[in-house]
Amino acid sequence: MSNSRKVDTVRLQGLSRAFITSASLFAAIDLELFTAIAAGDNTIQRFAKRAGIAEVNADRLMAMCAAAGLIRYRGDHVENAEDVDRYLVKGKASYAGPWMTFVRPAWKRWGELTESLGRQEPPTVIGRFDAAMTVESARRYHEATASVGFGSGRRFSRHVDLANRTKIMDLGGGSGAYSIVAVQENPGLTAVVFDLPPVVEVTQEFIAKHGVGDRVSTMGGDFTKDDLPKGCDVAVMASNLPQYNREIVQAVVSKAFQALEPGGEMHLIGEMLDDDRAGPLDAAIWGLYEVFANSTGMAHTRAECASYFENAGFVEVEVNDFIPGILVRVTGMKPRG
């Protein structure tokens, strides 16, 4: 008798309907289901009244959220799953609703992926982050991503010893989260956030909000083309890796190597494919997302990212998980002599 598992369509059906789960999550965030549950409006009747929807629709949405593992039934009421309670309850410092719905504006475009893949016009270098970006669009973007950006910045400062460093260049730093947290936790450290001119206007707002204007500065430009800041002994390029192709990332890492002080270090943090290219899913998603921006961007493997460092001249190159399954950190040192 064969022990092989019967092949069926269950997995494929799940993939084909995954968009329904996403739509249900978005609706639950819109109607503040998880916030209602945390506040005690944790029955179908109470949530329906609070949200202003019919009880039958509240029942339908809550059943879907329970099936997706977002909430749990407990007798006559429901409770949030642990991650939902932490990140999707409005009013909590850890609220990440804007980040969870960050890709929602592309909803319709994902339904037109086939047509987008067939597009023939030449790609641009940085796609949706091009010269057409305005201060307003930059503000919307970074306000949506700031909650996870500052979380990553705190993680970076826990993982990396910056006590004896003097100045960071934060390439594509956006909100400045990595730099702001780093100088807050290291009294002798300063930083410069290098990003597109409309973006650094928003960066300055975050810098002022956190009271570090005397230690974090900004520099407007395109780090794929323009000269990088001088006098830095740390370079960070975080969460923008899939926006660029191999040649551009190699060029930026090489420029950073040249700009760093002897003995300096670089950290490249981003979504990276495993070397067998079989995942993780996040890296593949963000690489594919660049189709809609018509950029040169793509998913990079861990080994490819390590090679960018080695080709540039960095030594002691290491590849480590930053957020397992999501972000990877590649590091390298510039020799002192």
C-alpha cells in the first residue's frame, strides 16, 4: 500500500481565495472590530451596534475573522488573538493598522497583474519613489510605515553595538527611525538621513517630534546617483532593497564603502530570498510589487547581498536573520588600512 498523500486541490483553492481573507482583515480594521473587542464590545450584538451594521453581517465578519485566526470564540463572547490585541487595537502605542493596510491602495492593480507583467515601456530606477513624489505623498507613506520603522530601529540598536561609533549615514532613511533611536540610545552618536528631497522634509518633522534635531540632520538627494555623506563610520540601508536591481545595489554598497571612514561598518537590512529562491514569501512579494512601480527593482538572495559587500571590499561579511522570515541583515567592515 502506498503511503504517499493523496494530491487534491485544497492548497490551490486556499491560494485562489486568499484575497478574501485580506478583504476581511481590511474590513475588520475599518470597522474597528478588534478595538471594540478589547473595549468589551465583544459579542455579535454589541459589535454590530457599535459599528452600525446589521447583526447578521457582524456575525459573518466575526466568523471569518475567527476562521482566519484573528479572534477566538469564548462561550458567548470573542477575544482577540495575541498579535491582533497588540497591533490592531487603536489607542495602543503598538497600533499598526496603517501598516497592515499599506498595500491596500494597490488592491485593484493586483487584479491586473497579468497585464502589468506584459508592460513594455522602459522601467525607471526608483519607480513610485521618483521625482514625482510630493511632500504630501511622502508624509502619507512614512506615517503609515513609522510604527514598524521605529520597531525595527529599536531592534537594530539592540543587535548592533554603536557605543564607540560617531556618525551614521542612513541611506533612504525615510522617517529617520533608525537614526533617531540610535542617537537616543548612544549619547556620543550623530546621524545624517539621506533621502529624496520631498522625503527629508517629512524626516525633519519626525526629528523635531523626537527632539533630536541637534544630533540628526538630513541631506536631500538620490543615493543611487549623488555623492554620499562624508565622515561617517556607520552606513545603514534598510527596508528599500527590493526597489533596486543587482547592479544598482552593488553600486550603492561600493559607494558606501568608499565614503565610510576606515574601520567603518555597513548594514544592509531588507527582505531577502533564501539561496534556493524558494522563499520566504515576503521577499518574493516585495520584489513582485515593483511591477506596478515599473521600477528596476527585484528580489535579491542572501548570497547575492553578501557578494555585493565582498565585491565592494568589505571584510568580515556576515548574513543574519533580523526579523526571522521577514528581514535579513548583511554586515561588513571596511579595513582600517
